[in-house]
Amino acid sequence: ERAEAIGSEWLFPSVGGTAAVTHAAVEKHVRKLQGDGPKFSPHSWRSAVMSWAIERGYPREVAQAALDHARGTDSDRAYDRSTLTKEVSKMLTAWAKEVAPI
């Protein structure tokens, strides 16, 4: 919905809107937001999501799919094209409810 609202195919578009925002741009923005506060990185959030999901009983493959991690071996990925969309959506909705009050 956000991508449609801003007229881009990307959820987090670059300034020109023709590509996704880069990893370096995200890192730079996170450092700027932190100021003198505790230091964390976007990867810290990925680690937090994975730990949170496992602690709440979500299957590891669902958590990995949500984080866009490659699953299994090359052969596994060649034959298993599932995206676990419904399961990932359910998990990320629960995560959003968990962190929204923060």
C-alpha cells in the first residue's frame, strides 16, 4: 500500500524512486538517528526479529523467509519456490504489534 501511495514499485524507494534504497543509505540514516544514544545497526533489528520469532515458536524457515535469508542448499532452493507469504505476514503482523508501543 505504501509503495502504491508514493507512486513507486519499491516499499523503500531511493530518492529518484527508480530503485530500492541502498544498504549504505539505510546505515547512514540509522547512524544519524542514533546521535549519542545506544549504537545499533539495521542488522541488529534483523537479529532481534529472528530471536523474537524463535522464542515465540515461529518455525525457523518462516523467520528466515521474513528476513529474506536464503534457505537450505542450492538444490533445496531450486525445487522449493515457496515464499511462505501467509505465514510471514502473520509473523510480521505480530512483530509490528509488539514493537508499535515502543
